[in-house]
Amino acid sequence: MSNHSKRKSQGGIRFISWADEQGRIRGFELSGHAGYADSGQDIVCAGVSALSIAAANGLEHFLSVAPKVEVAEGHLTCELVGLSEQDLEKAQWILQTMTLGIEQIQTTYGQDYILIDRRRWTPC
């Protein structure tokens, strides 16, 4: 089975980011597998995973209120809740850097492996 066929059956990675009306990222979700190569050899999946896990860890370390993070096989969600304006601005450095990295991986390897979806965040 070719890599392209595997990717079609797995659907690729979907990266969803939620941003408020000022363009500040309030959360993100990653799901799926890139299907670029076999498990353990997939550099697309490894790169996106490293960026997203580093971002979640950085947010937990540098913010006064840890984000709500959920991890499962092939799935990661991270939501910023209860942050001060100062912490929300601090979080943007981390989240925008992660987003730039994922966008660069998509540019290099293509939309067949990573789909980026930006959505509007609204408070409940």
C-alpha cells in the first residue's frame, strides 16, 4: 500500500484553532494521523506532535492557570480558561509559534497530510 493510499484511509491530521475577535488563540485541537509513513517513521506526525505537546507543556509551565488539556490516542485538545489578560497575551507567543510550525510543516509536506481549520471562539 502506498503512503498516499494510507493517508486517504486515515484522513490525515486535522488542526483546529479557535481565536477570539482580537485574533488571540483560545484553544486548539489535533486529531488523526498524517499517514505520511508507517507508524514510528512518520516525520509529519512526529513534527506536529512535538510542536503541540511542547506548546501544551509551555502553557502549563509559564501561565498562572494551567490550560485544560485532554490527550488520547491520535487526539489532543488544549483550552485556555480563566486567564488574566496578561497570561492570555503571554500564551499567544507559545500558541502562535506552534501554529507557525504546523503551517510550515503543511507547506512543506502538503494538505494531504495536514488540514488546518481556523474557527471563531466565543465565550459561553
